[in-house]
Amino acid sequence: MAFTATVLTMFPEAFPGPLGVSLIGTAWREKGLWNLETLDIRAFSEDKRGFLDDTPAGGGPGQVLKADVVARALDSLQGPPRPLLYMSARGRPLTQARVKEWAKADGIVVLCGRFEGVDQRVLDARGFEEVSVGNAVLAGGEAAAMVAIEACVRLVPGVLGAAESLSSESFEDNLLEHPQYTRPRTFEGHDIPEILLSGDHKKIAKWRQEKREETTRERRPDLWEQHLANLQLKSK
């Protein structure tokens, strides 16, 4: 069974967006290596006017998506159980490690919030994982959902082609990826580093590793500390 991403959203027309282009789009539309489904949660409102939100308990601004509406939408799904993700600014950060675990499943179900969020009771009752894609607040969960889905789908065998290209990517060993270059040899006075043109694969590998370490130290000291801790564990 192909990896299936199901999105619970008020705006199914937002999809596929970037998920429908390039290698990932081809893997979906032409090769059938993964599937994308959208479910309009508006259809599960029992209100005659189609409302699926209400005012926050305890007062305050905005509206909250109702637990019963979300539950009915989720319970309408069939097939094997899959990880349930709720895209939320207060969620745990999206990491490559979590993505790799989700990619091993039959797929994921992603709930896109709106307004002030979703009634906590349905998140707790159904076992949703709250997931954040960064320290910023979005108007809704659709853009974040695309990020999570793309991160998973690109790990599905055959989607990106060469599996070895995944091994040296950012976050695989708590290091960021090294810089990349291609022709022309000189661009606006800047040259491709000579080492990359030397043909000496050992020296190139050493240079790339040094650049990964240098970039991580400068930009993500948190990852660098994790990398050093892992090295210490391996040396014991």
C-alpha cells in the first residue's frame, strides 16, 4: 500500500500546491508511489449554516474549531491506523528524526487548524501529535501541513531516485549540509573552490565534512552540541 497523506482542512483547494510539482508530484500523479487526499471538515458540521467553530470557553477573542466536528471528520476515514498530526505553533518542533519515523508508516493524517485553534479535547481523545514548523504563527495549518507531508514523502523509496543523496543531507547526523556549486566556474568574480575541481575524492569528502561542521557551529550551536555528544557516546 502506497504512503497516503490525508489532510483535514477547511480549504481543500489549497492542495496540492508544491506537493504536485517536480519529482514529488511525478511520484504521486504518474508513478503512484504515494497518495494525497483532502477532506473538507466543513462537510461534517451539523449546524444548518455549516458553522464548525464557536467562541472560546472562558472568553477571549476569536473562534475555536469544535471537537465534535473534527472527530466526525477523522472517524470517517478508513484503512490502517496512521500517525495523527495537528499543525500548531505550540507543538513540538518538526525534526528529521520524527519525519523518518512517520515515513515508515502507511501514511499520515494531518489536521489543519484555523482561528484560535482546535478544541483540546479532540486532540487528546484521538491522540494527535502537535507539530510546529517554526517559531512563527501562521494564519492556518495548510502551509505547515505541506511542509510535513513533503518531508515524509521525499523519504518514500523511489520518490527522489538516488537514495545515497539522502545520507549527507542536513540533520542526518546533527550536521547541516555543505555548500553546493555548479557551472559556470566563475560567477560575478566568485570561483568554485579549487578543491571541488581537483578530482581527489578523499580531499573533497574531507572539505565537505569540514564545511558541514563549520556551518553547524556558526548557525545551529544546538545541533553542534548534539553532534559532539553523539561523538562522545560512540567513542566510549
